[in-house]
Amino acid sequence: MLWVKVFHILAMTSWMAGIFYLPRIFVHYVEGRAAGQDVARLAIMAGKLFGFMSIMALFTLGFGLWLWLGYGISGGWLHAKLLFVGLLLGYHFWCFAYLKKVRAGTLDNSGRYFRWFNEMPLLIFIPILIFVVVKPF
């Protein structure tokens, strides 16, 4: 089971890297478009990154399910963690909605908005980390 845990952590780390970087691409996209720059490459990058992070999300969930089945349900901390994982998945799909707007050329939020949007996954990830490491309940 330790190898499963290693692959779960590796996939989660890769997913989180994408979750943290995609909104930065959105920042550069909206600010570049407002400045009259060619942002087509940023749209391509966003799409490729979203594809990669989606695969990593699936691996994270798959290995997490494997761990859950292997170790069983062991405390309230796991339920709390899963609640925040659900929020992270919601954020992932929210990013997809913005990616569709990028592809359609209709992304109209400001760079400042996406800088704040970029902080949300950290606020979701911190409790997950606390639940996993500290197991407070």
C-alpha cells in the first residue's frame, strides 16, 4: 500500500501544480488581450494544461479510492478531507468553464479577479493537508 500512497501523492502534487498554474495563464490571457497582444498560444497552453491536470486528478482519485478501500474508513478526518476534495473538484470544473470561455474568446474577467481566483485552491488545500497529517478527529 505504500507504493499506492506514493503514486497518490505524486498524482496529487501534479494535479495541484496545474490547479495553481492555470489561473495564472488566465491572468496573462486577459491582460495580454486587453493590451492587444496575441494570446492564442496562451489559449493552447491552457487547454493542454487542463488536459494534463484532469488526467492527474483522475489518477489522484483512483489511487485515493484504492487507499480508501485498502485502509477503510478510519475517522472523521477522512470525511472532512473528502468534503474539501469535493470542493477542489468543483474548482477544477470551474476552471474548465473559464477554459471554454478562453476558447470562445469571451473570457472577460480582470487580471485582478483571476489573481484572487488563483488563491482559492490554497484555501481548500490547507485543510486537506491538515486533515491528512494531523488527523484532528
